Amino acid sequence: MSVENPSVASSKGIVIIGAGLAGWHVIDAIRAKDKDIPITLVTADSGDRYHKPMLTMAISQKKSAADLVRATGVDAAEAANVKLLANTQVTDVDTTTQQLQLISALRSDPANTDYATISYGKLVLAMGAHPIFPKSLPEDLVWHVNHIERFGQLQEKLATGSQHVAIVGAGMVGTEIAEDLLKAGHQVTLIDLNDAPLSQMLPPKATARIAQAVKSQGINFLGGYQVSGITRISDDSDGKLQVTYEALASASNSMNAEPIEPLIVDHVIASTGLTVDDKLPAAAGVEFNRRTGIVVDAPTLRTSTANIYAIGDCMSIDGVPCRYVAPLRAQAATIADDVLGLEHNGYEHKPPMIRLKNKAISVMVTGVPQATGNWQVKTESDEELVMDLLNDSDEVSATLTIKLPPSVRA
Ligand SMILES: Cc1cc2nc3c(=O)[nH]c(=O)nc-3n(C[C@H](O)[C@H](O)[C@H](O)COP(=O)(O)OP(=O)(O)OC[C@H]3O[C@@H](n4cnc5c(N)ncnc54)[C@H](O)[C@@H]3O)c2cc1C
């Protein structure tokens, strides 16, 4: 099925906003139960199907963005009997008339005035979350790896030879992409506010090992520093960037009064977290928190507004965002049953196992980890660290297992 003109209004069926893993999972789940109900997929991108976790492994595996596409949006929509409105952004939701306002998302459409209105019977919000760009990381100077299109542009720039890349933010994505770029032959500096990677989810005893593994690999890890500014040092739009950064007063390195030489790098990647755009949730009147996303009723994935569901990076369950792939299949199956009016047992949320994809160190976590709390060591040796996080009732709420290969042991 070809991409249709958005100005042609769809009949009232199911409309899904967003063609990431969440949106496509919902389509698969509905089509497994009903081959015919009208589904419209509206997405700001091309709708191509790809596995986003691959973005932190692809460069060292020499896989281009095109290699990662499993099916183009057009082909996938045709196969699933879905009307695809690609390169189309939803700008407004009217819950009284159950209509959506659309514009062209193509930058080549200067006025973005291609307004159209479509109706929905049931609406699924699967619009993901956006990277946060702090003021010191201007969006026009830094990259992110939260979408295949932007990732593909970065990959093209990096294909010209070994370069120096600064990565700001050592959460899971920053720590993974740092290793991937290093393996691909680039010089990598990883900068974080905290003394060690993954410090926002794991205790210092564990993150110290991760820092050691990352450094011993050859990544220049700068922990306890804040990037204060980025400037391009030539007029050339591909010219080098100067990254100024300073020690945080709270960090262990703050006693070092030496002025810090700025870094001169070819590229900066921001991996400083995600936020959910409030525009559509506000228009739809759904219960919403900017940091954690759209609130859903866990057993049904319904939002607080009738006929509207949410799934994926844009939603949260019990105040916790769940930005992982594993739960999507079961969540999508529940949404499918619920929108089709079928009996179901209700979605039961289980936090997925979290696994860092780095090879220099194996980090696995079950449960819901947090940096602070009553973490207890179960096993501790040069090779392995196992810790449990105990809640107020002394029950295990998370378990962390770290294994170090011999090459990075102390
Ligand atoms: C680099 C990286 C590595 C990862 N690795 C792992 C991993 O190893 N394991 C794991 O479990 N998880 C991993 N994740 C997380 C996982 O990939 C995400 O949780 C998941 O892909 C989110 O899918 P989504 O469909 O909710 O969002 P997205 O993929 O962000 O899709 C959102 C879609 O909505 C569209 N959209 C947004 N706004 C609008 C609008 N107004 N109108 C129309 N369309 C709109 C966008 O164009 C896009 O198509 C990783 C994430 C990243 C970034």
C-alpha cells in the first residue's frame, strides 16, 4: 500500500501515532486478531521498521542505517494492510470530535502548512520521547542516537576516518555508544556529571567497576565534570568543536584547581536523557508527567481520556517510565484486545531484565534499580559482583550482577 495523501480523511478506525517499535508492535498485535479493522499509522518519520537497540552496535559492525531497516514503512504498511501517513506530524487532538490535526513533517515543506484532519475511533499514542539537550549542548551542534535518521547522518560523517568524539552523558546509551565508537577506531571521550557511568541507576560500588572497565578499554572517561559550552572553531559547518567543561563542586575531582583545557573534537553526541513532549498529551487531556510520560492504567494501557491508549517511551506505569523493548509485545497485545473489545486478563507489568551491551564488562539488572537505597553485597570477587537492593520490608527489589573479563580485572 502506498503512502496516501493525508488530506484524505480516514474513516473512524484505529489511529496510531508513531512508527517506532511500540507503534509497529501494536499493529502486529491487532492484525494477529483482526485482519480488516481500519488502521491508520501517522508518523513524523518514514515509518521504516528497525530495531533501535542496534544503534549502539551498528558502527563497529559496519552496518549502515539502511542495513538496519528491516522493512520500509511503505512495504511494512502494505504487508499489514495499514494506511501509512508518513512524514506527517500530529499537532493537535480534539477529544470531543475525536479528530487529529496533521501537518507535513518534511523540512523541505517550508511552511509546514499541509493541514489535514483525520478522525479516530481509538487512538494509540506511541510517539516516543525526545532527547534532552541542556542549554550548553545546542541542538544544531550536537548529535543524538535516538532515531535512525539522525544516527545515519552521524554514521556518514564518521565513515571518513578515525575521529575524536565526545559523548556527554554516561547512562546506558552513552556508555554503549562509547564502546561501539572505540571499537570502530575512533578516539572517545565520555563525560558525565557523576564519578562513574550508570550512576543514576546503580550504587557506587558497582559503578566504580564499570568506570574501571571503560577506562581500561581506552575510553577517556571524565567523571564529575559538567560541559559548560560548545563552539565551532571554524566557519566550516564540518569544522572541529571546542568543548569547555568544568569540575563539579560536589565531585571528587573538584579539589583540582588547575584550569581545564577545553577538548577539541570532531563530534559531540548528547546522551543526556529523554523527555516526553507535552503538546499532544495536554491537547488530549491525558494525565501526564513531563519526566516520566503519559500515565496509563497498567492492566489496560488506557490513558485517563476515553478511547486513548499509550505505549512505549512516551508512557509510564506506576510513575516509572519503561523505556525498554521487552515489555512492548505484551503491552501491545493488551492494547489490541482492549481496542477490539476482546476479553483479556489484563497486562501485568514485570520490569524487564536490563543488560548493558558493552563487551568490556557484563552488567545485568533485574527488578527496578536505583542509585541510592539499601544495596547489599551477595558476592564480591575480582571477577564478579552481585548485589541486591532491599526495600523497606527487606524484600529484594532489584539484583545486579557484574562480571569482568580477565583483561580489565584489577
Ligand atoms: C541507542 C539506543 C539503544 C537502546 N538499546 C536498548 C536495548 O539494548 N534494550 C532495550 O530494551 N531498549 C533499548 N533502547 C530503548 C528502546 O529502543 C526504546 O525503548 C524503544 O525503541 C522506544 O520505541 P517507541 O516506539 O516508544 O519510540 P520511538 O522509537 O522514539 O518512536 C516514536 C515514533 O513517534 C513518531 N512521532 C513522535 N512525535 C510524533 C508526532 N507528533 N506526530 C507523528 N509522529 C510522531 C516518531 O517519528 C517515531 O516514529 C535503546 C534506545 C536507544 C536510543
